[in-house]
Amino acid sequence: MQYTLLILVLPLLSFIVLGLVDSKWKPKVAGTIGTVVLGIMMALSYYTAWEYFSLHKINGIYEKVIPMNMEWIRFTEFLHIDLGILLDPISVMMLVVITTISFLVNFYSLSYMHGEKGFQRYYAFLSLFTFSMLGLVVATNIFQMYIFWELVGVSSFLLIGFYYTKPSAVAAAKKAFIVTRFADLFFLIGILILSFYTKTFDFGALTAEHPTVFAGAAGATFMGYGVISWAMAGIFIGGAGKSAMFPLQIWLPDAMEGPTPVSALIHAATMVVAGVFLVARFFPVYYFQTPEVLHGVAYIGAFTALFAAVIACVQTDIKRVLAFSTISQIAFMMVALGVSGYEGQEGTGFMASMFHLFTHAMFKALLFLGAGSVIHAVHSNEIKDMGGLRKYMPITNWTFFIACLAIAGIPPFSGFFSKDEILSASYEFSPFMGGIMTFIAALTAFYMFRLYFSIFWGKDYVVKASHGHDDHGHGHTPHESPFLMSFPLIFLAAVTCVAGFIPFGEFVSSTGADYHIHINATVAIMSVVVASISILVATLMYRKPTATPDKLASTFSGLYKGASNRFYLDEVYLFITRKIIFNSVSRPIAWFDRHVIDATMDGFANTTQWVSVKIKGFQSGQVQQYAYVFLLGTLLIAALIIIF
Amino acid sequence: MDILNNILAGQIPMELYLGVSLIMFFAGIYGFLSRRSMLMILISIELMLNAADINFVVFNRYLFPGQMEGFFFALFTIAIAACETAVAIAIIINIYRNLTSVEVGTLDQMKE
């Protein structure tokens, strides 16, 4: 399966070519190249998936295939950094998800980004992102993963700051980069501790059924916990940074400053699930070596899911609602991993997490692309500027509706199946966890339908009369998006309708063996009922303009205000960084830099200058004077030679 | 007295040749250091070169009579001295065109 290398090389080439020619080629050419390359990669990924899942099953277990692996840097006989490609069920599944969403987003952007300045740059960055994300999922060792992990961060930074003339976009890009980078510091520390004790970077050795590499770390502890626990906690913090877990989630809502297709690709479907993928990749290590950390993952996930869902209920910017919903859904996946067992039916959580990752990528990309279509039509992100759009944009309306049903967990849409598995895994873990997750699922249904009704129903759309001129050449009434934009919507909606029936457990499970999905009737009925009630409440409140939302807001004014301001977490961060870290750490260090280090360097420079001014007189420019000195020198040397 | 006898006998000793070249060389150095005109400095340099040529020839003649290296080296030096003079005069002419002077003291731009 050597050809899988092409999947990695193609987007890199596309990035280099598009990045180098930049504006020398017409936007259309750049866009076509980017999209066609992605199309080829998508076909290749599908072929890889077909070949892998049909040919590489040995004794009922999917084996790990490493088509290529080369040594890159060698430290010792055991410790070396490799670059290679590892195919196993989860990485093949990710290949399919990433290339599919990436292709659709490229396709969609042809129309959405039409006429934007820097169109070619946009496509170059998209290719860079796809390259890094694919490199991340097929990594054969932690270090390769870390390299691509950072590359993903960079491309996310570049794309959030795509409108770099807008101060808010620049600030958002910086925030995303710094927060994730801060988390990655812990990731690096985790990697270093882990490799120090296990003497390997290789996933194969670390996640083997009966790993021998942990023997060296058996007795070593730090502050009461084993060193491996600390290492795995550090690695999880890295994942939490990328996947926006509490309290590192603050960057994701701001990241919506980027173009909407980028939000769909990076900040909803692919990059933000990198943390989940990381935990899944290390799952055997978490489960067997450090179960306490795995439980921590579950609790942090549950809290984040609740926290984000509450905030999502009151946000007024449609992309931010979707952003908080993304945080909440990713937290669902984390919970599923955290509560999972390992073998057989106990491995529900793992399978459910990956399944939810798969279905969520599809319907959340659909939601974002739908939101992009709406924003394209009304030129605003705010709910108050929308309402009654169903008459103008039927395709967007229906596809958005399907996605909302899917995320709310209504059968037969894909979200129901995956979420149901997560809920039953949570109930198996503890009824308390299950109860919380059900409550969050209800909140999810509520806020998604609040969003849906606010955009497409509610008050009638007020056509703006005094719009002046229109630079897009269409009338003042909102209109359905062109084919280039509606095709991805329809495609994703179709996937969302059928994806739930994929026998996902036969492809992806914690051990690689078959897993048969059983719908747990009690849990399923309960979750559907709860979701339906939430949808009903949302329908009553938002289908027609009513006073209920405002009344509720004033009744729970404390909660409402807190949630609107995202529970002041950003302010807390600002306080900690500006007041505490800047004053007590950064300023003294800056003083030291300026008054000690710089002063030393200035001292060298000043001394040199002083000396050179003093000896400048020797250099008179008079040839004869030089000759005189030369003669004296010669005579002196001659005299010395004669004497000694 | 020995020296005088030798001279009279037609055998000039090496020390005399070396004495001549020594005088020429230091006359050249003196000229180089004291003259103001660049042309005179150039002539002084030629004087020093010629002193060196004499040394080559003399050492070859008296110390290694069977060999020719010293003579040829002297010929080389003469050729190179001719080239060097041509270049130097070209430089001096250019300096004169720019500064209307061949006084070496006026040429102090080299310090910058």
C-alpha cells in the first residue's frame, strides 16, 4: 500500500505550488488545482479504506499496516525519530473523514470565497492544513505526530487570521495559537517523560497488547502518582488544548473570525478532534497503565460538555452557537473514551467515540457550511438579522434541518446512533455520568433548534431597503446559494441520513476485533424522548416570535448574563495573564533583559568604539609614514634575528 | 690590502658587489621616505629592485657557479619591474588628472 504516501505528498505539492505562484495565477486556476488535488486524494483515501478493510483482517482482527517507515533522527539504538505511515482502523477512518470534508470545503469555497483578496493564498493554506492533518493521523510515533500537530496549529493560525486587516481576526488568530501552544508545551513534556522511561517513541511498542516498555517506569513516582500518569496527563492536556476542553476552550469561539468554510473544516470537523484522536491512539496506554487519568478525561469531558452547552443556549452569533456546540460534542467523544473499557462489549465507549467523531464531522461540517450559506445571503452573523429565511433558501433550510435532527439525536439520522452508544457507555460507567450526559443531550437539542428556528422561522425577514449598491450583483432579498455551495450541503445531508446505518463497529473498535452495535432500547427511547421534549420547547419558544425567551432571561438573569459572557472565563484569563503573570514574571525578566543583558552588550560595543577612536591617528593615509613604520618593523625583526 | 691586490689582479671579490647593492638599496629607501614627488618615489623603488637583482646575480655567480637560477630570476625581476613601472605611471597620471598634483602628501584619502 505504498501509494498512501501520495495522499501525503499531493497536498504538500499543492501547497508549495499554490503558495509560490500566489497571485500570478488567476484565482480560478488556483481554486481548481486545490479542489482537483483534493478530489484525487479523496479517491485514493477511499481506495485505501476499501483495500485496508477488505484485505487486512487477520483472524478477525484488523492488523496494523506500516507501508513505509524511515529513520529520520537516531539518538540511541532504541530512541530514534521515524517518519512513516501507520494504517490501522482509526487512522484509515480519519483519512476518509479528512479528505471528504476537505474536498467538500474546497469545492464550497470556490463560490463562497469568490472575489476575496488572497483567494490563492487561501487555497494554499487549505492544502497545508490538509497535509498536516493527514500527517498527524498516519503518524507512526509520537514525535512525528507532534511535528504535524504543530503544523496543524500553524495552518489553523494562518486561516483564522486570513482577514489579516481585521484587528479582531488577528487577535483571534493570536489567541488560538498561544492557547494551543501553551497546551502543546504540556504535550511535549509528556512526550519527553514518556520516552525517557519507555525508551521509545513508537506507537507499536507503546500500545501493544502486553507492552514491555513500561517496566522501567514501574517504581518511579512523582508527588504520589506514577511518572507515566504524569506523562499521560501532559499528553492529554495537549489534546485538550487542540480539542478545546475546559479550561482551554477559550480560543475556539474566537476562531470563528476565520472564513466560514475554514470553521467547518478545521474548527468543527477535523482539527479539533485531533485531541480525541490522540487519546484514542494512546487508549491502551491510558486504559492499562493510567486508568486514573482516563477517568479524569471523562470528568473533564463531562464538565466541558455541560459548560459549553449552557453557553450555547444564549449566544446570539450563529457561528458562536455552533462553536460552543462543537466544544460540547467533542467533550462527548472525550467522555466516551474516558468511560470506555477495553475488550468486547466493554469497549463500547471507544467505538462510540470514534463513531461520533465520524458522524459529528459530517453533520457539523454541514451545519457550518449551511451557516456560511446563510451568512453569504444576509451578510451578518447575528441571529437578530435573520428569521423567516426558509422561504428564500429552501435547500439550506432542509439540509440544516437534517443536521439539527442528527445532532439532537433523532433517529434515523446518524447522530442518534453514535450518541446513543455514548449514552449507554456512560450509563454503564455510572448512572450519574449517564444522567448528566442525557441532560446535555437535551440541552443540545434545545439550542440547536433555537438556532434553527431563529434563522429559518421566527419573525419574517425584513428586506433591507437602503442597502445602497450591492457588490455581489444580486437583489436585496436573500437568495439560495449557487450550485457550488449547495452541492456540498446536499451531499453531507445525504451522508448524515445514511451514516448511522454503517456497521461502524465492524470497522473500528478498541481491539481491532468486530464489535456489534446493540441499540440499548431503554437508553435510546429515553434519549429520543428527552430530545423530542427539548425540540418541542424550542419550537414553542422560537417558532413564532414570543416573549417567553426574554421572560426566561430576566427570571434567570444571573445565569443568563453569566452564560452570555461565557462565564467570564476570558476575563479571568486576561486577569491572570495581564495582572499576575505580566507584573510578577514578565516585567522583572524584561527589566533584567534591558538592564543587565543589554547593558553588558552595550558595554562591549562602547569599549570597542572608545578604543577605535583612540587609535584612529595611526591610520593617516600618508604612504610614506606607513613605509617608515614598515621599515622600522623590518629592522626590529632583523635585529632580533641577529641577536638571538 | 688583499682586496686591492685582488682588484688589481682582475678578481673582484663578492663583498664589493654586495656593498654596491647595499648602497643602492638604502639610497632607494631613503628616497622612498624623503621624496615628495611620486615619480621620484617610483624611481627609488626601481633602485631597490635593481639592488635586489644585483644580489641575485652575485650570489649565483660566486656561490653556485654551475647554475643559472639567479640569472633568470634577475631577468624575471627586470620584466616585472618594467610592468610595475608602467602601471605605476598610469596610476600617477590618473592621480594628476584628478588632483592636479603628484605630491604624495596630498594623497591622504586612503585613511577613509
